[in-house]
Amino acid sequence: MTLERVLEPSVSSRSKFIRKFAEELDVDERHCVILRYLHGLSVSEIAEVVNCSDRLVESLLRGVGARLRDRVQGTVEKGSFALEQTTSSSIV
């Protein structure tokens, strides 16, 4: 077993982390975050689901991106690997 495999969070812990973070967001941001990071939808797919423009989805994701990166960084620094460290680099 590799170190990366040991430190890799379970899907369940990642899901819990995202859902807890999303609770702090407004409704539109919450929908975008859950659809993007838990369901893996693209920006255009999210826009279609929530019936808005791609630009609005990008703006909402960009707005929460910094807060999510800060939360991930704080979690990693505390020694909890609740979310993959690579997630912060994939945030829009």
C-alpha cells in the first residue's frame, strides 16, 4: 500500500466535508457546489439544471472557490484529510 492511498480520503468523508461547507453558503452557491463537487457536473450542465447562464455558475463557483480552498488548507494543516488535497486546484 502506498502513502498516497493511506492518506486518500474516503468518498464518504469528502462528501461530508463538502456538505458541511455547503451549509454555510446561500442557496444558489450551495446548489452549484454540490452539483460540481459531489455530482461532478460541468459548468454548462449546472447552468442547465439550475436554469441560469454559464457565466453566473462560473461566478458563483469562483466566489466560493477561495473560501473552499481556505477551508481545505485549514483542514490539511490540522492533519485531517477530509478532502483530497488536489480538490483545491480543480476549483473554478
